[in-house]
Amino acid sequence: MDAIDRKILNLLYAGLNDASIARRCGVGHRTIQRKVQRLMERLEANGRVALGARAQELGLLAPSVNKVPESR
């Protein structure tokens, strides 16, 4: 898995849509759609939410994304 795949997973997990991820990665919207589809296939996830959960489960997310906010 390359750096762009990890960045996409982190941004997806943070709740960004494909257009926002594309802008942040400097690529086209369709490129992100294709990459998300390939990531879902590779990680055996049947949707975007499942992909984020699977990425977290496998330890593929940046530590700051994994942190659960403390309740006040």
C-alpha cells in the first residue's frame, strides 16, 4: 500500500467525500473513486464505512485519526 492509499484511507475515515479527498491529494475525482474501489476490493470491504473500519482494524490509519476524543 503506497502513501496516497494511506492518505485516502485517513481522509475517508475522517469523513471527507471523494471531491474533497481529490482536492487534498491533487488528483481528479474519478481517480479517487477508482482508488477507493480498489482499496475496498483489496481490504475486502463492502462499502466506505466498512473500508474505514477495516483500515482501523488493520492499523493502516495515522495515530491522530485513530484517537477517540475524550468526553467532557
